[in-house]
Amino acid sequence: MSKKPVRSPVTGGDRTRSLAASDRVRLEIEFEKAYLLGPLFGEYDQNLIALEGQLGVYISARGNKVQLEGEADAAARARDVLTGLYNRLAHGETIDAGDVVGAVAIAADPSLVGLVSADSGLANTAVIRTRRKTIAARSPTQVRYIEALARDSIIFALGPAGTGKTYLAVAQAVSQLIAGSVDRLVLSRPAVEAGERLGFLPGDMKDKVDPYLRPLYDALYDMLPAEQVERRLASGEIEIAPLAFMRGRTLANAFIILDEAQNTTPLQMKMFLTRFGERSRMVVCGDPNQVDLPNPAASGLADAVKRLDGLDGISVLRFSSREVVRHPIVGLIVDAYEGPPQDG
């Protein structure tokens, strides 16, 4: 079989550029299971093209062998990323373009050297396992977030939509519930649109609050089989409730998540944080730039972070629009709204 060059992500043509001989290395990887190379490379080699574009290496494939050419450090990182992703596929996991982008970003972060290895892909400290799937970190901040979720008592996760704040928190909560390290999950968010005065809405209390809590349900069903979610909701192992229902309670042996926390007042946030009980963990997620309160400057999330950042057992993770793990256009939209409006 003739050697088929991967298309250049910049020009669309075959690669002809070469580095100075003294600056480049050529590495070769031989993969045992050729049938995994289709999903590894991606449709039309899109995963290889992403690696080329981000690391500045050149990749060619022939049979079950892949050659990497580029600067020594970049080529080594590309090798580790490819081999790690291959090993995930070999263990029955799936990967997509977002996994490739995330693995490259993590491999390129100097503070996370060694986290992506050729032997096993991402280290266990950057992975959460639930009944339905294994969730791997897709950005350097997600790595630190997953580590904090397993270590600290109270975690604040700040940043725009699509960075994985709530999703990873729910994944860690489900993982700990399955492992038995907590007895129940308590998931909450303020129902700002209804002013938390829900009496005028039709239906019973569940009907009134469910629309505001749907993102939490969606994450749960992603982590657990539907019948388990329903059973655990019915038994009280998983509780989903608006923030106002937290008053007067002490939550022990629980994993507690507050979503959309930017829409709390300082008094509401104090009330929520003081629900913390023995052998519990609490995660507070929110986007400081998306406050829906009548007075955005009165957000309880910003107030709490100012007061508590730096205290023992409390960590604050800040995500940026560059770490949006949804469609890449979401990051561009976030940037456009956070900057000044364009004329015309």
C-alpha cells in the first residue's frame, strides 16, 4: 500500500514543508488493532488534522503504522495523545473531536506534564467513572476541577456555559453515590424567573420546579440508567429542589450541588453554604457574567468567592471561554457577548 499523506489543515494540500534537520524528529507508532484506527483518526482524518494544527506536527498513516514528524517535544506529545486515545478505544470507550482537542490542551500545559501518557492516556486523577460512561477531562481547568471535586469540601466553579462545571459536578456526585462515600445527592438551583414564588404556576410542586431543574435531570440521565434515576429519586437518594427549599436543613453524608449560583443573593448564598453537614461535599456552579437578578452587582456568588477564596478546604476554579467543550462556535459566541458590541 502506498503512503497516503494526511491533508494539511491550513492549505488543504499535501504536506511539503519540512523543518530543519537539526530541529525535527520522526517517531513511528504501530497499533495492534487496525479496526480501531477509523475512530482514532476520525472521519476524513479530522482527529489527525486537529493534532497537526494544534501541535505543528506532520502525520502520515500507512496500514497500522503512524509516523509523526516535527519538533521533538511536539512530536512526543502527539504520540502520547494518539496512544492514549487509542487505549481508551481499546477499553471500549468512545472518543470524538472534543476529546482530541482536550487531550492536546492538557498535554500542552506545562503544569500538567506527565498527565497524558503513552501507556494509559489521561491519568485517573483526570477521569470520573459512572455507571453509563467514563468522563475524561477536556481542558487543563477541568483536570484541576476533577482533582478538587475528589479532594476539597466546598468547590466554587466559575465560568461560561459549556465548560463542564455542572456536568462534571453531577458526574462526581453520581460516582460517589455509587461508591457509597455519600448517602444521597442534593441538587438545587434558584428559580429566579419565578422569583421562587411558585404557587401561581400550574400543577403540583414537582411540575412547578422541574422546568428550572431540567439541566440537572439531563446530566443525571447521562450518568445513570433511567430506571436507576427514577428509583433513586423516588427513594430520596437523589433530591432535586429549588434553593428556597434548603432553609432550615442540615445536609450530612451528602453531595450537594448548587447550579446557576450567580442568581443567588448574598443572604441566599449564606443560607445555602451553612447547610453543610458532616461527611458532605458541596459544589457551587455559576457564571458571574450571566446574572439575572434585578441588581446584578448583588450576586451572592461573587460575594461568597470574595469572602471564602483561599480558606482551607475551599477551592475556586475559573473557566474561560477558551475552555468551552461544546461546539467551538459556543466559545466564539461567549467571546462576542463579553466584548464590546460591533458597530454596523
